[in-house]
Amino acid sequence: MALEITQFLLAAQSADAKVRTEAEANLSQFREQNLPGFFLLLAVELSNDGKPTESRRLAGIVLKNSLDAKETVRKQQLVQQWQVIDSSCKSQIKSLLLSCLGSSVREASHTAAQVIAKIASIEVPQKQWPELIGSLLVNMTQQGRPASVKQATLETLGYVCEEISHQDLVQDEVNSVLTAVVQGMNVEEKSLEVRLAATRALYNALDFAQTNFDNEMERNYIMKVICEAATAKEGQLRQAAFECLVSIASTYYELLEPYMQTLFQLTAKAVKEDEEAVALQAIEFWSSICDEEIELQDYEVPDSGDSSVQHSHFIEKALEVLVPMLLETLLKQDEEQDQDDEIWNLAMAGGTCLGLVARTVGDAVVPLVMPFVEANIMKPDWRSREAAIYAFGSILEGPSIEKLSPMVHAGLKHLLDAMKDTNEHIRDTTAWTLSRIFELLHSPSSGFSVISPANLQQIVEVLLESIKDVPHVAEKVCGAIYFLSQGYEDAGPSSSLLTPFITQIIGSLIATADRTDNTGSKLRTTAYEALNEVVRCSNLSETSQIINHLCPVIMEKLAQTFELQILSSEDREKQGDLQASLCGVLQVIIQKLSNTDETKSIILQVADQIMMLFLKVFACRSSTVHEEAMLAIGALAYATGSDFLKYMPEFYKYLEMGMQNFEEYQVCSISVGVVGDICRALDDKILPYCDGIMTLLLKDLSSSELNRSVKPPIFSCFGDIALAIGEHFEKYLQYALPMMQSAAEVCAQLDNSDDEMLDYGNQLRRSIFEAYSGILQGFKSTKANLMLPHAPHLLHFIEVVAKDRPRDETVTKAAVAVLGDLADALGSSAKTIFKDPAFFAQLLGECLQSDDEQLKETATWTQGMIGRAFSVCG
């Protein structure tokens, strides 16, 4: 069989499709018949220097892909598959892989390093491969080991550190790994490959090095070795060393003070003189420092005494030399940079870092940047003029309005003139800068805007002329129109200023979306996004007729998409993207016109035709358009109210499909949200569909395949259904409540140190409270006592959440509201369960002190409900 597997692996790479397919089928058959034997043969193939490189490489890839996958469920299956293999067979495989690190064929040792790391990711956390680190370190410490073995070993250590958590190794192992890695980086090491592998391994091991960085002597040595590598004669090594420094800037910010002088000199030299890949990392170091300091400023509590990480003000201290260095980089543009989103060069990195510096130090950056702007803005060469505008645009976020206002007022006319510059790089950067000005310095509702009745007409004229420019410039102009419109949202009388231009702006955006020269650009999508914002933020009393005329135009465009010739998957994707954009516009139109009773009638007249279009869109079956059409239908349900019932027989099958779409979980989540919209629209008329809906929701909650982010919307949806059907929810109580209770217990076990998990936990808590609120309100008049046995669990959950620090305000609001709903629904029965009035008084007292008016209002209402329940009892 060993001979055969070589042939199969070679044939699986054949140019002949028939040979390839047959070989793949043979490999699959062997895998299914005897998985441990298959893995062992792959390991034998990979580690045998007598086999062809091609078969060895594929053997390693197949083995690696049999141990790991991107999808969580698939990954769990592969992990279980490995864990049940006989331990002696696994030991043989691991031994072969470790021996392969000594292979003279670089490709084989490199692949073996990756496979070892994948096995380590499964076994090391379970303490099932305790000898791994020791075995690898032997390769580093034994005399006479060739450089190729050291290189492969360091590579393996790096991959292992990337795969596992720092809690999975004991400190002695971490010390040994770091010693081996730092020795490998040392200038005494003659082999560049070893030094490079060691530096890359250190990058992955930095998270493990907290104890070592806390020790000044060890930290000094590690920093010395990295700084030496950052000045090595090989560019690859310098780049890898700066990557380590970037990581250290964020991981060990509070320990950097003694090294900052040296690090500034190193980074400044790299930015000025080194090759681009190295210089980019040197700039990234300063961007990382900015990120840390911005975060510290965001979370700084004055006089709190919280000094877990000391703000060292590195950016402020380096400002006078750092800013000129960054400004110089802005002159190093690429000719192609505006056309290609993938390009990342020195000028772009420098501008991004300058923007972060502005956010870090605020006003102090302005006097250092404006002389550069003034010196370059009128120069004949395009690079100087573009750099001046880019510098100006980069510092608009951070400094105060008082500091920025004079320079923006003075510069606005020049920027509008620059939109006619002969150089398209300048027009591109200017459009981006105008977009930033409108985003950050145009907010009539807060009392400040650089736009006035005196300059608005010229601004609109320039934008509508420039939107005809080349696609990448037109795209930025759409962004400027987006923020120009957004500024007028809720702006009272000021919102009327844009009204005279709305028809023209809408016409230009539709013409832009229809352009045929936008291949490869996001112009059409950006134009429709800008159109949505123009409609959303317009003054409805003045623009309802304009929006009324827009509606049939968009409906017609959506109808035309069904006539498009679809000959390839690319055609199908383009059709889907266009339909998604048009459904998005219709959603905004429906929402806007539904805001008043007078304008709602416009939607009601065309609701049947719109719904027909949406149903046709579903028949095209594209996931992106499925999302947008679903959201638009949610808006239509809100607008049509109980009349939506007539669409349910035809629409329900698509709603079911959406709720069962585990793979594209956003579609599933949005479909669940639409169920809530329909409940609010139909009230108890949704009853005939509830058995089917609840069955699917419960199935979704029980599934291990469904992304966890869909679970909070499902609990909220329970509340919507209960509120709509009232006492009829009783039959679902025995299924819904245990799910809610077990989810409440999960909340207590979530890791709140992870921002993503904290956010998910808050969503989950809020949605459980919303579910209870809906059920309690639905049962209030007739079946409230059904909730009595479940009240203690709910109260306990509220108590647990109330102890959370910090606590999300929306979660607090939901907890206080459900407390009031409980007292309101149970009435005279409440006294038996409200056993600890002190706890509730404390929670409500805290809420009554809040700056959030809505929270205060909810707390006052809840206080009244609890008081009423007790007085009824008394």
C-alpha cells in the first residue's frame, strides 16, 4: 500500500482531470476504510527522503487538513476523529513527523512543522503530548545539529505557539522556548535562515513571555537581540524584527519607557532609508503606540487611582520629531495607488499613522502639520500638492473644533477648486478630504458646521460635477454626498437647506449607479448607499413628493434585474449585488414614508407591487439579496400593519428557508428579526403560523451548527411572539422557558475579558430579559400566574446581572423593565416573590441617578409597579 499511496498522491496532482479524479477517489476510499492506517502512511510518505517531493508535500497537506478546518463544527469533528485513534498509532505518527524536521528537503520539514503544530493544538491543551517541547529543544541544544534542523525546529516552535494558548505551557517550558528562540536570533548565529526562523518564532511566542518581560534583565536581553536583528544586513530579518517590535508595542506598552529613545532612532532610520517592507513595519510600530494611548485615554477615569497601565505619553514626547518624519512619507506615493484597493504603501501608512497621532494628541498636532500643508499646497509637482491635501485630511479627527474651524473655513474653497485639478490623484485625495470634513465638521444639530447657506450651492455643484469623474474619484464623491446628507439628519430648520438640491442629487446618484465604466470598483454600491442616506436624512415634509417619484424608478430597476441574461456564476453574483442595492433603497423609502400617516398612504398604494418584486427576488436565491429583501420586507410589514397578512401564504416558505439557513447565519438572524416585525404588524393574526415558527426557532437554538450570534435575536423573538399572541403562548412555555433558563446560566460562565465575548454576553442577557418581558406582558390579563413558578429564576438572573461590573446600560434597562413587567403582571401575587426589597431598591436607586433619561423613566415606572404590587398585597 505504501507504494500505491505514492502513486495516488502523484496522480492526484496530474494535469489530466480523469487521472486526478480517480486518484482522489482512491485516497478517499482508503481514508474511509482505515483512517489510522491512512494517517500513518501519510506520515511515512512525508518523512521518507527517498520519496518524490511532490508526493511528500501533498501527504503533509492532506494530513494537516485532516486535523484542522476553518468551520467550527468541521474542526470539532476532525479533533474527535484524531482523539479516538489508538495512542500507539498516534505516537508513531508524531515520531515520524519529528524525525522529518531533520529532512534535507526544505519543503518536507516545513510541512512537518505545520502538521506538528496542528496536532499540538489538539493535544497540548489536554496535556497529551508533554514531551513535545523537550523533544524540539534537543534539536536546538545538541552539538553538531545542522542549521536546517534548527531552522525547522524554530519554525515548529513558532507554529506551536501560534496554535496554543500561553496557559497551556508551564513557565519552565516557556523559559526554555524563549532561551532557544533568542539564542537562534543572536548575531553569533551564522545562518540567516536560523535567525529568521527564530525571529518569526519569537513573534508568535511574545504572548507567552509576560513573566520574562516583567524581569528587567531578561527583558533587556530580549530587546537587545530584537534591536540587533532590526539592524541586520538582510532585509527579511529586519522586517521580522520590526514585526516583533510592533507586537511588543501593544502587548508590553507599559514596559517600553527605557527603550523608546533607541526605538525612535531605529524606526526613523528604517522609515527614511530602508526598503518599503521594513519601513512599513517601522511606521506600524508608531501606529500601535497610538492605538494603545488612544485606548488608555478612552478608558481613563480621572482621579480613580486605577493605574493598571500607566499612560506614558510617548506620542506627545516624540511629537516634534515624529510628525516631520511621517509628513516626509506622504511624498512617496505610488502612481497606481488610487485604482487598486490592495495597495498599501509608505504614503498611505504614514497618513494613517498621522491620523492616529492627531487622535492621540489633539490640538498639538495642528501647528506641526499646517506649515507642511501651506508649503506644499501650491507647488507645481503633483506629489507635493497631493501630500499637502492628504496631511490636511488626516488630522481632522482629534483636534478641537475651535482649532480646526479657522483652517477648514480657510481651506474649503481651495479644496473645492482642487476637485478640478488636472491630476486625478489630487482629485481623489481631495474628494476623500471633503468627505472627512463633512463627516467630522458638519453637524448643524449640534450647532456647528463648516457648511453654510453661502457655500452650500457651490459645494453641491462641485460634487455633482466631480461625480462624473473616473470611478475611483466618483466613489469618494459619493462618500462626500453621504456625509453631507447625514449632517442634516434631525437638524431642525437647517435640514431644509439641502431640499432645493435633493432632486438633482438623487438624479446624479442614479446616473452614477448606472455607469458602465465601473468594472472592478465599488461605485454602484457606494452610489446607492449615498442615495439611501440622502433619502433617510431629508426633510420629509418637503421631500415626500420627490421620494414618491423615486419609488417607481427603483421598482422598475428591480423589475429589470429579472430580465438580465445569466450565463455564469459571475452574472448571477452581479445580479444579486444589484438586487441587494435596490432592495436596500426600497427599504429606506418604505421606512421614510412610513414615518407619518399622510406619507404612509403612498407606500400602501404600491405595497402589493413591491411585495411581488421582493418575492421574485427570493426566487433568484442569492444570500446577499436574501438579506436585503428580508430587511425590506420587515419595513413593509411595519408600514402595512395587519394588511401584511395577505402576503403571508406566499411569503412564509421563504421565511422558513431563511430561518433554516445555518450556513449563511446572517440571513437566519435577519429572518428571525423579520418574524418580530411581522408579529408587531399582525398581532394575534400571526397565530396560524406560530407552530411552524416556534418549531424552527427551538430547532435553531438546539443546533450546534448555528452561529451563536443568532441566539439573542431568537430569544427576543420569543418575546415578540408572546406579546402578539398573548395567552396562546402557553403551549410553547414548556419548551421556551428551559431554553431561556439554561441560556441565563451560560451568561454567568462567559469569559468577559474577551471584548467579543463580552458583547455577545450583553446581547444574550438583554434578549433573555426581552423574552421574559414579552411573555409577562402577553400573559398579564389572563395567565400571569403561569409565570409564578419561574419568577424566582428570573429574579435570581436579574440579581446576578446587577452585580456585573462594568454593566452595559442597555442590559440594565432591559433588566429594570422586566422587573417592572413582573410586578405589573403578577400584581397581588408579587409579594411572595419580592423577598429582598433592599436589592431592588439599590438597583433602582442607581438607575434613578443615571444621566440616561430613558433609564430613569423605566426605573421610575418599575418603582411604581413594585410599590403598587405591595400596596395591593397590603
